[in-house]
Amino acid sequence: MSGVSQATLRGTGALGVIIRDSKEPRVAQIGDGEFEIDAEGVHYRLLNFEVRRLAKEGAKRIVIRNVRGQRYIGTGIKRKGLRIEVHGTAGNDLAAFMDGPEIEVYGDAQDGVGNTMNDGTVVVHGSAGDVLGYGMRGGRLYIYGDAGYRVGIHMKAYKNQVPRIVVGGTAGDFLGEYMAGGILIVLGITGRPGRPITGDYVGTGMHGGLIFIRGEVDPFLFGKEVGIGEITEEDRAVLREEIENFSRYFGLPAEEILSSPFVKLYPKSHRPYGRLYAYWWLVTKKG
């Protein structure tokens, strides 16, 4: 890191004091186009500066060790062919706005993984927090364990760009809330035992995409905007592709998972609240 860039990044005021107390990220080259960063005690801004610098300079693989909740790792990076390995707990907004790289986390990830992500792959060998895949536009997320509330909220798809999320454990309330496109798959085979596979209000406000849940689920948990559909051959092909990917990453038996029954949820309408908006418009116009 150059002196000018470092000084600018560290800034002034209260935030500047916090950053000035941070350790320097230690970077070592471990192979051709491969680098390792020790993130122990490093402020997230300094860590991400190094990650972006290495990505811009053409690194093929970046290994980050001793991660303790530093946020924004991989955020905004637009680079196919780049692999980032995170050892520890990734902080909020991992891979937000990302377009192309592959990130693999050997630990847990906090809230907002894949926020508005455009392309790429994120693999988490632990659990993830809330709003996983918020506004996600493309790419794939594979979570070994559980996920928090509002998984896939505002997910969307466009033509051939279809985001996909697979959660190996359970998901909290409001799964697929206001979902406009993409694929959500919840397997309920890993994570904390004794938890229901989903929380309440599944698919509330959903108006696009599909949700697949392994096993039996009480329809009482579903939002009124979703219906239960038959699994088609096209659906089975999607499930096979994603579950085989998931199983390859985590060493699980794909065929055994695929042999289980799945519940398919689809949106009953592409404008579930259209009448409410129309009513509001009429009332305000008359007023």
C-alpha cells in the first residue's frame, strides 16, 4: 500500500483514530498469482483496500486468514477467474454488488451475504445471518448450515440471469419475502437440530421465482401470495444441478438428498398488491 493511499484511507476524526490503531495487513505471495493476507487485528477498510488492490493487479487467488467479522469482503469486485478464500467469520455484506469472483468461507458469515450481487459464487462452510441474497440479481450462494431471517428478499431475475440460493439447514421467518425472481432451495439436513425447516410467512409478497423446500411443511407457515405446485421435469433438472453443486462443495450424498420429496412454492400473482395501489390512487385522486 502506498503512503499516500494509506494516509487517505486512514482519514481523520473518530473513525481515523480507530483505523490508525489497526494493525497493517500482512501480505505474502504464496504462488504464481496467489497471495495470503493475515487479517488479525486489521480494520476492514485496510483489509479491503489490499483485496481490491490485489484483484486489480491480476491476482488469481487471495487467501485471507484470521478474519474476525471484517465486513465488505469482495464487495464491488468485478473479476471473473478470481478466487477468494476466507478463513474465519466474514462480516456483513460479504460479496455485496460482486460481479464474477468465487468466494469460499471456511467458517460462518454475518448478515447481507450477496447483497445485490450480480454474478459469481459464494460458498459458506458454516451458517449465514439475515437478509441472505438481498436484492440478488445473479450468481449462486451455497450455505452449509442455517440462514437467518428474510433469505432472498427482493431477489430478482432477468432473462438468462437467474440467481440461486441453496441453504443446507433451516431458514428463518419471511423466506422469499417480496421475491421477484430466482430460485430458493432449503434442505433442512444440516445446521442446528430441532429447528423447523422454515419460519413463518414464507413467500409473503412473492411475485416471481420459485421456492423449493425439502420434506413436509405446514401450509399454515406460507404467505397468502404463494401456491403449492407440482414438481415438473424442468424443476427436477434445476434441483439436480443445484443439489449436485451443493453436495460437491460440502461432501454430502446428492442422490440421497434428491430422493426426498420437495414442496414447490410459486407466486399466485405477479402483482399481489396491485389492487391496493389502485385503490390508493383512486382515493388520493378523489381527495
